[in-house]
Amino acid sequence: MTKGLIFDIKKYAIHDGPGIRTTVFLKGCPLRCWWCHNPEGQLLQKELFYNAEKCLAGCTDCIAACPNQAITRDSTGVSIDKSKCRMKEDCAEACPSGALKVIGQEISADELMKEIEKDRVFYQNSNGGVTFSGGEPLMQIKFLEEVLEKCKNQHLHTAVDTCGYAPFKDFERIMDKVDLFLYDLKTMDEEEHVKSTGVGNQLILENLKKLGKLAREIHIRIPLIPGVNDSRESAQKTARFIRTIPGINRINLLPFHRAGTQKYTNLKRTLKNMDPVSDDKIKRLRKIYETFDFSVKIGG
């Protein structure tokens, strides 16, 4: 039986598709967007998450528990040598305060369905369902396909939130099991896309064209990132491209925020220091997309 690697299950989600939903976050993503608000979902492997604020002064339980001597402590707190760490998870289990935790849980499709089924009453009363997000859920295509199949057998509405960077054959594998695709677009500029995400955008754009001919419903999600896609020219170019794809009428504009800063700190990574797009600019960008006859919503 295939097992997936997830890093969160969000209950009562209201920004990941219609109605009240359960959103399942799968680990692994081919992009490295510098603004990513789920950096713990980027690597397709388990990770240690260290919260210095929870760490008890003088405690060495994690050091004693680590079988590979990968953990040391100095005046600034705990340090983890990733070259020695083998993710045995002993340190997190020994940590009395929860300062160390493992990000990434292996789970079978049947185990996940038990969690999903707990919220069925909310789906039924709100026309909601299940959303698979990440990370990039198509990076675990075999597991995703298996869970989607089980969801459809239970007559649950399904949505997949994707960056679009995957072989189109993977989309074809799940096409008849997905009611709604939440499709992310960053920028039409190839050079800027490489600079900001680490990959080009041609595969993403081509996949969207193909998906538009086959999918049941697609909502476009555009993160508004300062200096990347918050100009009038960028918005117009993006709107023109989307308008060439039949059946797409809904756009969600997702303003960049710094709410995930602590995650980067806990993962020993750095989030670029930049202010969010102003409210006035968001309103102007919204109007641009609306002039192309899109229904535009600010937020998820």
C-alpha cells in the first residue's frame, strides 16, 4: 500500500475551495518561491522544526537522545548538524517542551480517509469537501491518485491546489477524480519566474492550456509579490493569457504577507525582507483583472 508524506491537515478550512473543507498538505515542491508561506512543505522528506522560544534553558534531553550526536547546545540554543542527522525522531520524542518537532508524517490512504470522513457533516451542510495542497501534491502522484479515488467513491467534492509544474500525464491520471483545480500563476515573465521560483514557467503555462480543455473547473490563484508581479503591465499580460483559456472566470489575488516568518526562523532559513503590496495597489490590480471580465476575490 502506498504511503504519503504530509505535514498538516487543516480542519474547517474556508479559503481552499467552496464551502467548509478539510485541506491536506503534502510535502514536496519543485519550486522554491522566496515568499512561500509553507516552507516546511518544500522538501520531500521529514525535517526537524526547532522553536527556540519553547526551548527550556539548560535542557539537554534532545542531545542525550540523539543516536548520531547531531545536536549541540551553546548560549544561543540548540544547533542541529544536518549532515549527521538521520531523522530517527528520538530527539523530538525526548523534548519535554515541544521545541523540537518532526515535520512530515507518513500516512496511508485509508488512514487519511478516516480523518477526512470525520468532517463529512460539515461538507454536506456547506457544499464543501477535501482539498489537497502542499507543497505540490502532484509530486506524490501515486498517493494523491489513490486518495482521490477513495474520496470520489465516497462522493466527496475534491480540489487540488497546484503550481502546475508537473508532467501533464500526472494531471491526466487524476483528471476524472478532481472537481476543482486551484491553479497558481506567478508571472508571465520567464526570466523573472526563474529568478523568483527557481524554475521556468513554460511547462506551467502549457499545462494550464491543456487543462483548460479538459478540466471541470479551474480557479486561478495569483500571489501578489512586490517587484515580481504587482505592476500594471504584469497584471494585464497575465489577464490576457488567462482570457485565452476557455471556462476560467474566477481569479483569487493573494497578497504577500510575512505571517510565515517564524517558520523560516524555526527551519534555519531566511525570508526575504520586503513589505506587502499596499491596499491601494491591490485595489488597482483588482480592477485590471475585472476589466477582463473575471470574478476577482482578494484572498483564498
